[in-house]
Amino acid sequence: MRIMLFGAPGAGKGTQAKIIAEKYQIPHISTGDILRESVKKGTPLGLKVKEIMEKGELVNDELMADLVKETLTDEKCSKGFILDGYPRTLNQALTLEKILGELPQAATYKISIDVEDEKIIKRLSNRRVCKVCGYIINLLEDGDLKSCPKCGAENPFYQRDDDKEETIRRRLEVFRSSTQPVLDFYKNKNELIEIDGDQPIEKVSEKIFSILN
Ligand code: AMP
């Protein structure tokens, strides 16, 4: 099974992708996580994309195409995958069609998690990430936790550079201008499954599972 998960930044794609990956035992491929890891390690790719990501802009389609092709053709994706954060432009959607066309065929679900912009800004500006294990908390729901409930690290929570309000607004603009056309493209082909993301995490997961089952 292949799943492409869409949603504005902060709609909850990463959270849902992890839950789905666990349930169906398929790898969670987050292009944002792969890029952040490259930045952290200071790889040649990381050095190229650091500034772009900090500004909330998109990394160019050619770099992304190489990264996604290399990842999806890897043996670990042979039984399926959940793709989170790609494609984000129409050009990337066409590249992905080509890559998938060269892989063994499997059912592909395109799921969009929808949340209004103002709610997203509130969510993201209060999002904090554990620097050790990547666990995500929200200050409004979880409070200002001093240790990570998942890995136990002390004082591990930090704010992603691109979760500052000004950058969030830019990321949303980029989403509406570059990624919305991708959603409209799939919607016009009747291939897009839309889910209301303004509900508790478990409710969104239940809805996704009911579709996948
Ligand atoms: P995310 O964690 O998915 O919100 O991605 C964080 C950042 O990584 C984005 O704001 C972009 O700068 C970059 N990025 C991730 N995926 C893509 C993509 N498919 N195309 C271009 N840039 C991307």
C-alpha cells in the first residue's frame, strides 16, 4: 500500500503519518525530516537547503526529485510507504507519477488533511519538538513539559526555526500557491480523499483507518 499524505504545514500530517506507518508497518518517508537531518549533519545537501528551509521556501524540484527517487526505489520501500511532504508542486507530482510508474504497481491513496490557516498558526507557534527523539508536543495542550514523555530526555524541547510566526505565514502562502494546485489536480481526477483535520488526533486516525481498511 502506498499513501501520499497532504496538508498545510501543521495540519497534522507528520503525526498521522507516524501512526499509519506503525499500524501498517510501512516506512514513513518525510521529505522535511530527511532534509532536516541533512542540515543537522551538515551534508552537501544540508548545506544547500538550510537557508531555504529557514525562510519557509521550497527546495528546488530537481534536488527533491533525486532525493525522492533514491528513497522510494530503496528495498525498504518495496512493500509500500507513506509519503509525507511530497509532492508539493505540480512538477513534483508529475515526477512522482513517473517514479511510481517504474515501480511494481500497488494501490495508492491520496489523502489530504484539511485545517484552516488561523488554527494552523496557533498550532504551529505552540509546537515544540524533542531534540533527541523528534516527539512533538503542543504547549497549549501539553503545557511546558520539562522532560520528554517518549524518550525521557531532560529539557529537550525546542522550536523549529520555521515554526516562528512570520515563517509559518510564509509557509502557508507557499502551500496555497504551490501545493494547492497539486490537490486541485488530484481532486479533479476524483482521486483525493479529504479529511477534516480540526479534530482530536485519534479521530483523524480513525477516519483514515476506516478509509484504508
Ligand atoms: P515539512 O517538515 O514537510 O514542513 O518540510 C519542511 C521544509 O522542508 C519545507 O518548508 C521546505 O523548505 C522543505 N521541503 C520539504 N519537502 C519538500 C518538497 N517536497 N519540496 C520542496 N521543499 C520541501
